[in-house]
Amino acid sequence: MFQNSGAEATEAAIKVARRYFYSIGKPNKNRILCIKNSFHGRTLAAIFASGSKKMTEGFGPKVTGFDHFSFGDHNSLKKKINKNTAAIMLETIMGEGGIKVIPDWCLKELRALCNKKKILLILDEVQCGIGRSGDFFAFEKSKVKPDIVPIAKGIGGGFPIGAVLMNKKVASGMTPGTHGSTFGGNPLAMSVGNTVMDIISNKKFLNNVKSLSKYFLFKLNKVQEQYPNLIKQIRGRGFLIGIQLYKDQTEFIKKLMDNQLLTIRAAENVVRILPPLNVKKNEIDLAIKIIEKVCSQIK
Ligand SMILES: *Cc1c(COP(=O)(O)O)cnc(C)c1O
């Protein structure tokens, strides 16, 4: 189903999950289990799905139907699944939450858990999908197959496009008239998306993302070794990279910007770097130079 943004895509993903259980005669199976302080967009349902105080403050009444567990807390995750749980929804790599990669073994166990409990797995690939991780989908490396996948950001290459992918089983609940969007799937957006697909589908393109991002991460780890009291950790996969500092990242980001390197914050003192997927090696070298310069000024 084509949409116009990531938030619309995650909203639609929630609708698809609920409608599937409704269509098989289990309308009470409608709760979605999410990671606390995750990010799924800024519509009403999506902010309450995030379980983040910062995002929901002042926007009550609360949209119900979401339960939460903390990142990495597997016991809590298992405990929070009950007879009303319809799906687990998470970002394969948490973006806003601080560039936290869900390990492959964890995705595999999540899939097994969902199968065992007969619930759906929604992997939000709005930020980490469409080549950002080095694979077309970030979950591909794990060989796990989710039931529902909202995508957006990358597929538009700057133009607003969102979409929800789903398997045949869950799609059966979405009969004509259950969902719609005036602009979703409009000819201009589809033409842009098609062109992005053509470019990314070229094997060379993603291989380049893989090798250059490895180079970038290697270089960043060298910088971390030089400044171990400033940089706590280099995180991420592909061109979804986080520099986690020991302290607030505002000054760091400002100084990078003064040097013409645009980055963005993420949770846990992380400076988020999302280069265009067609970035060149010499541009990465330039970025490393700027980062080193800023490190030396802040230290
Ligand atoms: C950006 C983002 C969204 C929301 O996308 P918008 O196009 O800004 O509505 C949803 N989920 C994730 C993981 C995102 O990074």
C-alpha cells in the first residue's frame, strides 16, 4: 500500500496487523508491543507507539493499544506478550533511539517467538531500509522474514513516498475500502521511486555502500581510539552511523556544522551521520578530517 510518509506507513502497518486478526475472528488481538523510546513517526498513534515521554508530552489523551519493553530486556518482552497482543513492532536498527542495531540472532529469536505465540512481526525499515544498512532491507542479513514492513525515507530519494509491504497472509484482511490515500501512489512519486529502485538494484551500488561504509566505520574507530575520553562508542551499520559521546552532543554537532558537515542528534548523546548512499571516498576522508578537527577542539 502506497502512502506519503513514514508515519503514515507505520500507522498503516498497525492497521494491517489489527485488521488481520479482526478478519480471522480475533478482534481482541489488537495490542502492539514496541520498544520503549523507539521512533515510528509523529502521528498520534505513532508517538504513543514510541513510549517516549518527550514525544507524547502535551499530546494526550493517550492513544491506547501499545505496550512497551526496554531495549535488550528479553524477559520483559516475553512477559508483556499476552492473549491480546497482535504484533511486535520495532526498528531493525533504531535510528532516533541512538543507532542501536538489533543483532541477527535476536531477530531470529524474535521471529521464532512470534511464530510460537502466533503474533505478527513488524519491522520498521523507514530509516534503516532501502540500502541504508548496505543491504536493501536491514533485516536481510539475518534471513528473517517479517510479516509487515513499513518503508519511506530512502525510497523517495528526497521526494515524499511511504509504503507498507506485507505478506499474503496478513494482506487478506485488507479488503477494498479498508484503507486509502488520495496522494498515495501518485504518478510522480511512483516515477521517482521507480528510478531510486533502478539505481539501488544495481549490485555495484549496494556493494559500494558496503565497502565505503566499512571504510568509514574503520576510520571513525581510529578517531575513537585517539579520543577515548570524548567518544564512548562508534555504532551502526552501513551508512547509518552514530558517534556516541560521553557528554551532550549539541556543541559537537554545532562545530561540525561550522565546518560544513551536517549531522543530526539521536538519543544517548549520539551524533548521527547519514551520508547520501552515493557518497564518494574523498568526501568520507574530508568528513573524517572535520570530525578529527572538532574532536581536538572539544577535548
Ligand atoms: C523517520 C521515521 C519515521 C517517520 O517518517 P516520516 O516520513 O517522518 O513521517 C518512522 N519510523 C522510523 C524508524 C523513522 O526513522
